[in-house]
Amino acid sequence: MKKFLIILIALFMAISPVYAKKQTINQDKTIEYLNLDWWGRFEDENLNENLITVYQNNYDLKNTALKIKENENLVKIQFAQELPALSFLGDLNRDLQAPRQQFGSMVIPKYSQYNYNLPLTASYEIDIWGQNRFKTKSIEQQLEIIKQAQRATYISLTCDFAIDYFNLIKADKMLEIQQDLIKTQEKILSMTQEKYKIGLCDINEVLLQEKYLTILKEEKNRHDTVKKLLEESLKTYLADSKEEVKRNDYEKIKILADIPDEYSSLIIENRPDFKEQEANIKKIGFDIKVAKREFLPKFTILGQIGFNAYHIGSLFNSASQFLNLGIIPSFDLFSGGRKLAFLKLKKYQYEQALNDYQKTILTSAKEINSALIEYKDTYENLTQTQNRLKTQNKIYSLALDKNKIGASSYLDTLYSKEAYSLVLKEEVSNKINLIISAIGLYKAVGGVDLYNLNSQNL
């Protein structure tokens, strides 16, 4: 019996494919998708800490991790189809034969007996044409598509969080400036009312200042609403609605300077959607190979080894041992055109995948170029606004000096201060817009550090 078992096991080990090895799943490297080195360039510890919290708590990211695990197990399931199968199915039955059983001239009377059958059954479909291997490769490419979708989720979610984060810092600063504007305008209104009382201005000027104060208060309410909405949005990303969102002060935020303004066209290959389309083309290519091999015959090796006896006492005797081994060929003579239709289906899908691939290239180039143009424009706008702010600051300083020597009224100084605050609001807006445009460019190139992009081996 041992000899038979050894022979059967050795045979199936010999016919197993050389690639039938235990597949290893890559360890979780999703923390790399955060690209903390890139976000560290903003020198904002609160931003990095918040991004790590998002990584740990966000439910969208948790779901992407589960999808990866699901597809890893699909790969394992398909890979199992490439290996031999071994099963045990015991059988105990009692034969009750009617009388007059006849085999030629021999007549067997009525009888009954037990039949004990304990076989190990092994089977293996010989993958002569590599069909099962191509099926596994197809599933592996599907796993790669899911991984790139996960990476895209990380890039999109972290960028969206960072944009809301910096917009919240902007809202804080805008509220601060707006409150200062309101205080200044209240002083202007008060002094204008005093001028009206002594007949130095008409009522229309008073009403105009009252109207402008109302406008400033309405704008403050809008900034306050935006701030609250951004806080709620960030708490959703963090999966924590109780804790206050930790953030930097506006004065501490850093502008990323000297970002390269030209990139190789190969940067498109960094994008997750490009890699998804590449994997999809490969996947459908494997599916076409599988469909073609459906027209070829299949060969299955089937073997059984075990015991078969009519009496329990003799079940494990040498005389009860048996071994069956053979090859079962199979070939569909007619399938109603199903196989041909399936092959055509996969070819059409392949053509569609090629079209999607070309479209992705065009879309990627457009998004990268648009993001780069926006970054350059916002950088130029910030430069111009900062120059204008310096000029307005000089005007305000001159107004203070003139007021000290009595060459101008305090009201003129307040007007200059108010004008400075208005330009300062534009500077704050353009500065945050520049940061957001840099984040948009980072997202467009596929989540790669903009400073290292041209030096990478693409």
C-alpha cells in the first residue's frame, strides 16, 4: 500500500508545473502612498500628524485596503486551479440483489452484502497550453488595477485634505483681517458722524460709511461660515468629530519655491490611472490567450488509491488495496458558437482598452499642463500682490508719519490702514492659492515629489 501511495504522490509532483510555488503577497506598503517626505516640505508638523491620523482612521482608506485583500485571495483561488487536487470520499453501502441474477449461463441467487470503499482521489488538469497560467496572470493584473485604484484614492484624499487644511488656515487669517477691518471702519464711521455733526460733511457720506460697515460684517459672516464648514469637512477626513482640528498659523506656512516648471512627458507614467490602463491591457491580453486555448483539447490525469472490501475485517488487507491511474482527454465538438463569441468579446474589449489607454495619455497631459499653467499664474499673481502690498505699506507708513507732524488727519490714516488690509487679504488669498496649485500639480503628476521628479528614473 505504501508503495502505491508513494508512486501516486511522486507522479503528481512530477506533473505539477515548475511555477507551482507558494505565492507571497507583498507586505502592506500603503504608508508610502502618503508620501510624507513631500508633505514634510511644508514644514508643518500639524499637517503631517493630521495626514497620519487620516491614514489610520479614514474609512475610505480602510475599504481600499479590504479590496486589496479580497483580490489577493482571488489570486490565491485561481492559482490553486493550477495545482493538483487531492480528496477523500469514503463510501459504505449495502447491496441488496434480487434473485435470478444471470451472467451468461451462470445464475446468481438472491444475496446481500456490504461494500466498504475508502479511496484517495487525485486529479490534475495538465496545463499543456498554459491556459490556467494565463488565467492566474489575468487575475494578477486585476489585483494590480485595484492597487493603483487604492494609490489613486490615497493621492486624491490626502490632496483634498491638504487643500481644505490650508483653506482653513486662510479662513482663520481672513477672519482676523476682517475683524480688524471692521474695527477700523467703525472708527471711520464714528469720525465721519462727528464731521457730520459739525457740518464738515453731508449725510450721504455717513450713510456710505454705514453701508460699507454692513458689507464688511456680512463678509465676516461668510468667512466664519466657510471656517466652520472646513472644520467639519476635516473632522470627517479624520473620523473624529470631537477634537479641534490642529493647524498652523498663517504666518508660519511655507511657500514652496523653485519648483521645476518643465517636466518630461514620461511623468504621465507615474499616474495611477495610466498604470491602471496598462494593467487592464495586459489583463485582457491574457484573457484573449485563455479564450483561444478554449478551442484546444484538455487532458486530465486522474488517480485513485485506497481500500475496497466486502468485509470490515479484511478492509485493510493487502488484497483489498487498489490503484487506478489514467488520463482523461476532453474536447468540445460543438458549443453553439459560445467559444468564438467569447473570443470576439475579449478582442473588442482589448480594442476598447487601447482606446482608453490613448485617452488617458491625452487626459493626463492636459491635466498636468493645466496644473503647471495654474501654478505659474498663481506664483506670478502672488509676486505682483506682494509688490503691491509693499507699496501700500509704504503709503500707510507715510500717512502715519504725516499724522504725527499734523500734515494729515487721523481719518486719512485710517483710510490708508483700511486700504492696506484689503491688499493684505488679496496677498493671503494668493499665497494660499499658490500652495493649493502646487498640491494640484503634485496630484496631476501622480503623487510624486515635484522636486525629485525630473531626477527619477522613469
